[in-house]
Amino acid sequence: MKIKITLLVLLYAVITTSQTTPKWLRYPSISPDGTSVAFTYKGDIYKVPVNGGEAKQLTFHKAHDRSVVWSKDGQKLAFASNRYGNFDIFVMPSDGGEATRLTFHSADETPYTFSAGDSLVYFGAVKQ
């Protein structure tokens, strides 16, 4: 009985700590106007105001999304996702919505920036 109680206390501590101080935040990217930060948390893309507050989840799936970059006008996000095996480039509205796949290569790609008119995404690729 003592072991069960100890395990329950330990589990509760892990859950409450992970909810209040997440340590899996990766690939932060500040919006061009400086008001929001997009980031990866446990493989999905989130957005939060720079002053704090509740983060809004923008992607929902089992694949891993990473390396978010903002368009110059702040209306779109480009990111890499392994939804189809390797990391391809996707673009979606910065407030969430349908993500459009831009690349179909067998290499792992990472977006770097948008072009001046936001019509292109510059990216790099590494063949494994």
C-alpha cells in the first residue's frame, strides 16, 4: 500500500510540474511585429503572445513539426513536418488552419525564411 501511495504522489508531482513548467519547448520564432512567438511543443506548433498568456495549438497530429518561420507580413508560418516520412516544408495561416505541403523530396528540409514578397519559402535540404 505504501508503494502505491508513493507512486501516486510521484505521478502527481510529475504531472503538475510538467503542466506549469514545460521543458519541451523548441524552435521559437518571434513574429515580425514582435507580438507573438510560434514554437514547437511535443511535436506540434503553438503560438503565444510575447507578454505571456495561454498558448494556442495550431497543429494537431502524431507527426513531428519543427523549425517555424514567419512570413514578412506575419500572416503565414512555414515549418518542417515528417507527416509523410521525411521532413517536408508546409505553410499555414499564422492563426491556424489547413497546412499546405510545399515540398515532396526524399531529403529532410528546413525552412529558413520567406522571400521579400512572401511568395517563396527559402529552405535547405539534407539527404540522409
